[in-house]
Amino acid sequence: AYTTSGQLIASDTVGSQPRGVAIDPSNGAVWVANFAIAGDVRRIQGSQIAGPYAVGFLPGGVAVDSQHRVWTANLFGGNVSVLTASGTAVAGSPFFVGGEPSGLAVDPGTGDVWVTDTQNGKVFKLSSTGAVTGPFSVGASPGGVAIDANHNVWIANNGDGTVTHLLANGSASGTPLFVGTAPTAIGVDPLDGGIWVLISGSDQAVKLAPNGGLIGSY
């Protein structure tokens, strides 16, 4: 953990191969997914670490919803696990979502959770109760996913260098946008709505406007 100025506050041991991390905005709890066959998540709150709490095989993406529930995309399980804030599985968990689920994000306005299926070039939408809609086609090897204030879904397609923009109903908004070789992580700026994409193939960050227009490469 670091301060906003970059000063190291603390370093905590959270398990084997920590891959995904998400913060519960309402209570500050930090959830970490450990990318292992016997996958688990840990909760860090203040100086306390709780867990491990078992999830699926090779969990990577992790997100927290408004009910403090923790969602993990289990790459080798083909499913998504959902835990309560105390680490117990919710009814029906895990939920099947395709071949290799990797990234996921929660729409704070609707409670829907969007999950990318890297193997099949698809995304799925899960309701807050786990009901699955989709799949919806995107680009090759989708990974990172982000949701903007208008419930639009943005997906970084690592395999073909594009970003796909979907509406809340899963329909495509225009053609995929080429951004560079191997885009990975993606996020939305809450202040101006800009879309930031990390391009691992060129060691760059690309910023897109909310309408998909290129603002700059850095």
C-alpha cells in the first residue's frame, strides 16, 4: 500500500501468485485473488488479513459490488465465484460463464457484472443474482473490462489489438477500435469519462474519448 504521493505504507503477504485486486469503496476493504489451482482470495482491512477463502481454479479478475460481495473470474474453472463479505459462497456460486473467464467489472448503477471469456472472444453479463445473459461477441482474447457512467462496456482485446465498445444490452456500438499491439488493462476516468488502455506491446498508455476517439498515446 502507498500514499497518494507514492510513499510506501505497508507490504502484506497475501498468498501465492497474487493476480487481481479490488477495493470495496464503502468500507475500504482490499480483496486479493491468488492465481493458483487451489485458488483463493484474502481480505485486507486496516492491519488485518482475513482468509484464505476458497474460490475456483486460477482466479485472476476480482471485483466488489455495492453489497460487499466479491466476484472472481476463475480462468480454468470456466466460472465466476461470488462470496459474501465474510467469505462464504452465495447461493448458486460458482456461475458458468464460458471457456476461460479472465477479467470482470461491476456496473455500480445496475449491479450487473461483465466477464470476459478469453478463450472464445466473448463477454457475459451476470445480474446481481447470478443470472447469465450472453455471450456477446467481441475481439480476440479479451481481457480487461471497464464500465462507464452511462453503463457502456469497454473491453481490451489482447489478441487483435482492439477495444470493443458495447451498450448495456450487449449490442456493439460501432466497429472495434484499433489501439495497438496487445492491449491489456482498461479503465474509465471518473472525472472526464476518458477510457485508458495499457498497450503491453509498445509500453504505452492510450486515452480514448467517451465516444471512442483517440485523445493521445503516452
